[in-house]
Amino acid sequence: MHPKNVVLEYCGAILASDRRQWEIEILWRFLKQELKLDKLITKNINGIRIQIYVVLIVYLLLQLMPGDSKWGDKLIDKLKFVRAGMSKSCTFASWAMARLVCT
């Protein structure tokens, strides 16, 4: 193999690694800033995974939830709506079941 090809292949591998690291940094910034995942409740790797999965699932559910005209359509407005609804219910399950039955 020609030395020039080896150098080009090596540079390509470095660029691919940098690109992947940048994608991870962007995802982590999104999790911290947009989803308020700046404080981890555990240092255990499984606990961190569960916390990230729960935050992403809630985010996706809120994105699918139709906006209420009096609360607004933004993510923060939907969170306020859910918080207000949950304060009236005993548990998230009872609140969610009442919400699903109504729609």
C-alpha cells in the first residue's frame, strides 16, 4: 500500500471519529439544555441509562400530545399542562388514563 493512501485512510478514520464525537456532544447538549438533564440522580451506568430513556420517552410523548389552546403548543407549555393535571390526580397512571379516555 502506498504511504499516501495509508495517511489518507488514517485521516479519514480520525475525521469519522471526530464527527461521531461531535454528534455525541450535540446530543448531550440537547439532553442537558432542552430536557433539563443536567443533574444525574445516580452514578450507576444502568441508572443513568434509565434516566436518559425516561427523559427521552417523556419528551417524545409530549411531542405527540396535542397542545391545549389555553396552555400553548410549546414543550414548556405542555409540561405545565401535565404538571397542573397531575396535581389534581393522585398518580401519573390515573391522570394518564383519564386523559386517554377523554380523547
